[in-house]
Amino acid sequence: MKTILRVSLSVVLAGAMLGGCSDSSEQSVNPQEATAKNEVQETTREVIQADQNQEFEEFKEKFLEEMWQVYPNYGVYVGYYKYDDQLKIPNQEREAEEKQFSDKIKRQLAKFDTSKLSPLNATDHALIKNQIESGEWYRDVFKSSEWNPSNYNVAGVFGVILNTDYKSLDERLKAISKRLDNVPAYYQAAIANIKKPTLEYTELAIQQNKGALGIFQKSIPEKIEQSTLPDEEKKTFEPKLEKAINAINGYISWLEEKHKNIADGSAKSFRIGETLYEQKFKHDIVSDYTAKQLYEKALQSKAELHQEMIAITKKLWPKYFSDEVMPDEELVAVKKLIDHLSVKHVKREEFVDEVRRQMPIIEKFILDHDLLEMDPSRPLVIRETPEYMRGFAGASVSAPGPYDATANTYYNVTPLDHYTEEQAESYLREYNHWILQILNIHEALPGHYTQLVHANKSPSMIKSIFGNGAMIEGWAVYSERMMLEEGYGNNEPEMWLMYSKWNLRVVANTILDYSIHVLGMTREEGLNLLMNEAFQEKTEAEGKWRRATLSQVQLTSYFNGYAEIYAFREELKQKMGDKFKLKDFHNKFLSYGNAPVPVIRKLMLTELGLE
Ligand code: ZN
Ligand code: ZN
């Protein structure tokens, strides 16, 4: 479900998180002024507009350059390597540096009149503003630097530098050498920052930092051997590596001690509560809904999906269970039918081929039904997921990073050859005949892949870097339902049943996340929701529970984006009547790039004169 692109968007920065965007309430995107009454005015306005846009382009360039200086780790993750030798120490001086940077950017942003900016610049302006405000909130209010010890881990960026060929190995090792000097101070600052952590994040930090040791004990020494650095220089690494390893081990021991002390119940709760949840929702998602409203919408969706699934089950029951009475408990009957249908799937060795076979069929459907513009110059490249990317089986879209010149965007499909017979069977039942088609729609056409192609037509570094996750995932989820509504799958009841199960997952994620963090839902209640009301397997449900204790809000992004795009489409249909064309809506919507849905909605209504 996740695109590779998203991975780089949720990068955790030293100390503060800069992931996600923020704040829709103070959007600075104003409706454009009414058309000028005479030509003189018109000309004047155009001149001002041109000036502001040019000025804004210059501002953006400077802003990014400065940002990579202040957040060099983040730069490395998106492929900007100029400051790769800088490891920032998360101390007070660092906090002051961040604060100074965000204050300055805020002052500069305020100088622009966003009504005088082009739509693309106006969305960039909104994204930068959201990002800065979000960063302030994470630093001053959320303060996970005090209670999430897994914020502190130096391994990730060392790994990227070590394994990415952006310059010679010798040069990269020089950057690594300089970074190593700061590792002991980095962990000292981490220990000073942590006040009252949650048990869950403490356990995660211990586990992840233990995993980090391998880079310093094995990977870096191996690369030093392979390098052509003079022996003298090679030797200088030894004491540095030893100090780094000691620092990490020291942090692990300190956390283990802390874990013992807080295991008696004095740990901070992983539930963040209503106030912080609503604020985090506002910053990370950027929605016209509040978290509570979205939760209520999800409850309503769950009820509707259940009704549809029950109706389909009643209809299909005699076809598949002719000599069996349907169980009284309707959801039990639904589950039984889903299980029965799920045996229809491809053979494990045909999994990748089946994806290749399906894509042209899905593409033809989109073209025949005139659903949106497809760019023949950017064909979908399907490939087997490269070995180094194979963490989990499944499918993903990998887009080149914003600073990466590689032209291709890939649809990665992982063959099931590393699976046991049992694992493969369970996986294939999940991605059965129907769900596999929905997965292809979500990941590729007209989901993530198509969205990326459209977004790249008006390239914006800002939108590549600060892209709104709820919009990106929401589009992919929206495209699933849209395809079925337009007749993909011939309105087969089996297809709608499986789609409903699939859609229930994003609905249940929203209910689960809100219920856990705001309403105090217990683990047992959570598993019951996922297994009995969303028809998930136990392992999947348990994994989801764990994820919800180690994150907040993110699980709601899929449903939020979907619900907002769907609602906006229905709103436009109503406002435009006969003039509404689905294809125009899709093309126009996607042309704004990875901006938050409320920002796109506002700009589109203005452009269409419907405000
Ligand atoms: Zn997705
Ligand atoms: Zn089977």
C-alpha cells in the first residue's frame, strides 16, 4: 500500500520531526480578486503577479538550500548530499538553530500576497507554511524528543552514505569519518533530553539501536578495507568507531535501565489523548474535517460497507453454499463467504506474470471509458522488486527522489519465491483473483503511478519533498472505488464484496487509531474490531495494533484523503450539473501535484469560478 516516495516524506529528523504538513485553518490561499474592470487595472495586476512569482521562485531556491544546511540528514534522504558530513547534536544550541530558521522563513513567507501567486506557487507557499508551523508544533508542543527514545538513532544516514554511489567510496568515507566524531555527543544529548518515555518506544529504541551496531561493527570496517585510502588514514577510523560503538551501547544500557524503572506503571502512556491528537491531525493530515468528524465518518462508512456486504452475501449464498443454511450472525456469514471465495487465486509462480497480464487490460479500461489522461511517453515499467528492496512481499511504486535524475518510475512486484508453502498460500488468499486487481489499480493505474506522472508535469521540488500523504494515499484509494463505479469488473457482486473488505481496512484503521489514542480502546477491543468487523487475519490485526501504539494519526491518512476527494467530486457534480465531466475533474485535480486536498479544492473552485 505504501509507495517508496512516502518513505522519504516521513523521515525522522534529529530531535524534531519535520514529516507531514500542517494547518488548514490559516490557509493563505485567497480567492483571486474579481476580474479587473478595465485593461489598465488588468495590466497592473499582471505585472505585480509576475514580480511576485519570480520573487517567490528565488525565495524557494534559497529556502531549500538553507533547509539542507539546517537539516543535512533530511537532505541525504532525499538525495541532496552537499552537507553529508554533518551530524547535528540534538542539544539546546541545535534547538535554537531550528527556531531561528523557522522564524526567519515565517517572516519571509508573510511578505508574499498569495492571491498574486500562480496556483502552483500558491500551493507551494501553503506547503512551506504548513511545514514550518508543523515543525514548530512538534518542537514546542508535541515534544516527542522527551518521550520517544527511538527518535535517536544515527544508523540510517550512515547506511545511506555507505550504500549510495553518489561519489567515490573514499570521499564518502571521509564524510563518515567526520560524522563519527559527533556520535558520542549525540547520544549524550539524547539521554539528557529524554524525560518520561513510553514503554513501547523504549522497547523499539532498544531494538533498533541494537540493530544499528552492525553498521559500525561490520559494514563500515568492510568498506574501509575496500577503499583506496592510505593505511595511515584507514587507521584513524579505529578509535572513532570504538567510541561510536561505546556510545550506542551506552544508550542501550541506559534505556534498558530506564525500561526497568518505568515498567511498574510510571511510563508515559502511548495514548496521546484528544487535544494532542486533534492538533497532530491538523498538522499531519491538513483536512477540512476534524479528527473527531473523520472518526464519525469512518463509523458511518463501516456500517454502510457492512450493509452492502450482507446484502451481497445473502444474494450469493445459494450460489456457493447450496446445501448449507446461512448463519444467523450476518458478519460471520460474510466472513465465511470471503474465505470461500479467496481460494480463487493464481499459482505462486505466476504471481508476477499475472500482474503483467492485468496492467494492459486495466489501462485499456481507463482509455475506453475516458477516465483520465494517460501519458504514452511515460509507460508503466513493471519489474521484479530488486533484492535490496525486498523487505516485505507485495507491490510498490518507486519514484526517483527529487534530486535524482533517473527518469523511470517503477512498479515493483515481489515474486513469492522466498515464502514457505503456507506463507505463500496465505498471501495469495489475501491477494486473490479480485483483490489483486484492486491492488494494481491502487499502486499503478490510475492510482499512485498515474498520480505521479501527472504531478511531474508541473514539477515542484517543494511538492516532491513536502507532498501531502493524505492526498497521495487518498487518491489511490479513491481510484479503486471510482474504477468499480465506472464498471470495472462488470459489477460482479464478488468484486464488490472483495472491494468492500479491502476498503474496510482503511476505514478500520481510522476507527482504531482514534479509538486507541482518544477513547482508550483496549487491545482486546481493537483485535475484535479488526478481526470480526474488518475480517482480518490475527497476525495482521496484531501487527496493526502494534503499529497504532507506535504512531499517531498516520493510520487515518488513507481514509481521510479518500473521503475528502470523494466528497469534493460530489460537490462539484452538484455545482456544475451537466457541465461536470469526470475526466476533466481528474485531470484538473491531479494537475496541482501533491498538495493537500483542501488546498486543491479551494484553488479549483476559484479557477472554475464556483467559489
Ligand atoms: Zn498506497
Ligand atoms: Zn490456494
